[in-house]
Amino acid sequence: MPTLGWRLVHGGKAPPHGQAVRPDERLSGPRMIGLGVQHVVAMFGATFVFPTILGLNPNLAIMMSGVATIIFLLIVKGKVPSYLGTSASFFAGAAAIRAQGGDSAAVTGAILIAGLLLVAVGLLVHFGGAHHVRAILPPVVTGAVVMIIGFNLASVVTTTYLRSDQWVGLLTAAFVIVMSVVARGFVGRMAIFLALVFGYAVSWVADQISLVRQCTGGACVDVHRIDWSSVANAPWLGLPSTITSPTLGELTGPHLPTFHLTFVLLVVPSAIALLAENAGHVKAVSEMTGEDLDPYLGRAFVGDGVATALASLVGSSPTTTYAENIGVMAATRIYSTLAYYIAAAVAILFGFCPKFGAVIASAPTGVLGGITLVLYGMIGLLGAKIWIENRVDFADPLNLVPLAAGILAGIGNLTITITAGFSLTGITAGTLIVLVGYHLVRPFAPRRAVERHLDREGVG
């Protein structure tokens, strides 16, 4: 295998205890291929399952995740080893767009604009410093927006996915919880994918006992939980295309996006979640490698933004850096970016297997309900994690009061009607209340309280 700029270390063998393989280093060819495949498996479940929730083709998403990873590595100059898979941060925005009559083209168009916004923020951070962004989006605000994004989806889980098959959903959710908490290392990081397999097994057993009632337009019929007719008809090799899921309906293949201001506003807050995810990833990699990666934070934002915009341009799902792959690096202490290039190539090849995508797309409703019950809650609690890590003080009314109003408005899907044809709903309304409320009252707060607050938030 040609070096392509990676220096061979440790004689090509696994690093001795306590030592690591740096991003610009590599091991032997077979070992690097094995590690690359391991990175694919780590991100595989989420990157295949998440696009179906967005109503998009999973094969196209896995293919574009490989392309996105290569783009990201080139933009960060190989300094921030990372795999980019499908982001869960846009679930609520996509659901809101579809609830208002938007189609997949409207979803990807709105996400593309959010990706370009992330690029703009990345350029600002790279050339001007992160303090500009932190002044507008301090941790107290960022945490609130991320919490709104996750918890806004609660009603989707309880009234759509779990309504018709709650016991399969609850068993699947219990499996995710147990595997995530009890299982160690690599198995624990595969909890979502393993839950999909477990859910399929439970659904098959349940189908042998009784069928599930499905109601559409007032007419109800008893149907099997598992319907693999689309799997049987899907070819082993082929280009990604629009497919029909018996559970989720149409999963749109390659297409060009369309743009609508109302829909764009519904997903723009999700860009804030991507900022938090990317910043956390860069910090984690910096701690593992012992290198100062702060100068590459802006590049990381730009890389993810460009990747998200490009994926959306061809009709695929948005991307983000994956914590699952950070776990693989932490366990192996091998940070070589060569492994990620190999993983990207494998993912691109997987995108040409429509049959596997059809299996994922046929996941029963109850199974998706169990997975999303945990997943959406975790997204929401990521906001609380941001508060805790930054020691946000909720004894301070400046933090407590604006956030209280905004979070409740976002979770409760408040609609702010601007004109007869334009309104702000749910996440957008909640985010607006948090941002405007926080920055509006700050100049009027007692000076000493504000100074203490700015010190805690790290805002100049």
C-alpha cells in the first residue's frame, strides 16, 4: 500500500501499551484496512437508520457520508480525524416541514442553507476567533436550543411511532438502554444497530402471535409488522433511487432541493446543534491526541458545513462528526486519518447495495419508536450536558427566565403568526424567544450580576 503521506510506525504492528498512532502515521496495510472497516461498522447503524426518519434514501446517505468524510479531512488538513455520518439534529425541523406540506426537496433545501450558514460561522471563527460566536451563542443559549430540538420531537414518538405497537417499541427502547449502559466498549457503541436487529426479532415473534392494527383515513386493517416485499424486489447492486418503505412511506432518492423561507427558518436552529457537536468533537480529539486543535475549529465548522450542503444538494441527509468513531479511536489509540479514508471508500461502495438499504427501510414502526424514544431524549439532554460542562447558574434570572419561556414554547410547538402566510413554529419560535429574550434583558440586568454572568459564560 503506498504511503500517500502517512509515515509507517511501530514496524506496521499494533502500538505498544501507552503509545498511539498519530493522524499522519499508519500501520501495515491489512491492519489499516481492518481498522477502516471497524470505523464503518461503528457508524453504520445510525447512518443507515437516521436517513429513513428524515424520509430520505439510506443508500444515498451512506454513500454521501463517505464523500463528506473525505471533504472534511481535506479541509481540516488531516488534523482532526473524524467520520461524518447522518446528523440527528435535523429530525425536528424535517418533521415540521413535512407537517406543513413540504416534501423531501423542501427538507434538503432548508438543510442546505443551514449547511452554508455553518460554513459562514466557520469562516468567522477561523479568521476572527471563536469569541464572536460565543458572544451571540453562549453555552446557556446553545444548551437551550439543543434541548428544544430534541424534546420538540416527543409527540412524534408517542403519537406516531409508538401508538400502534407500543410493546415492541418499549422492548426495543429497553434494549437500547441496557446495551448502552451495561455493554462495554465497541458493543455499547453499536447499541442503535443492535436494537434494530433485536427489534426485528421481537417483531417477528409478535407477528406469530397476533398482527398489528393499522388505521389510515378511518379504515383499519390488521397487517404484519415485518413486510420484506420491497427487500425481495431490491437488487444487490445498483444506484440509489427512491424506494417505498412499508413503515415510513416514500424514501426519496437523488433530487435537487427547493428553497422556501418558512422552511429554512424551521431548520436553521439545528445549525447551532452542529456547532456544539463539532466543537465537542474537536475538544475530544485534542484531549486524546494531546495536540492543540483550537486553530482548526473554524476549519471543522467549514468542513461539516460544506459536506452538509453538498449532501443536501444531491438529495441526501445532513452530516456531522460521529461520537461512535471517537470511541473507536479512544479504544485503539490509533488516530491515523488513513483509516478514515478507507472507511469512506467502503461506505461509498456500500451505497451501491439497494437490498441492504431496503432492509433498513422496512424497519417496523414499533422498532423505530423504541429507538427514537431514546434517541430524541438523548438529543434533548445534550443541551443539559452543555449547561453542566459550562457551569451555567440557573439561580441567575438572566439564565432562568428567558430560557424557561423559550424551551416551553419550543417543546409545546407554539406558533407565532407573523402574516397570513408566514409563521414561526415550534423550534424556530422557541429559539427566537431564547435568543431575543436573553440578549434583550442582559443590558438591563444589574451590572455586577452581568459581570459575574459573563465570567461564568466565558463571554467578553
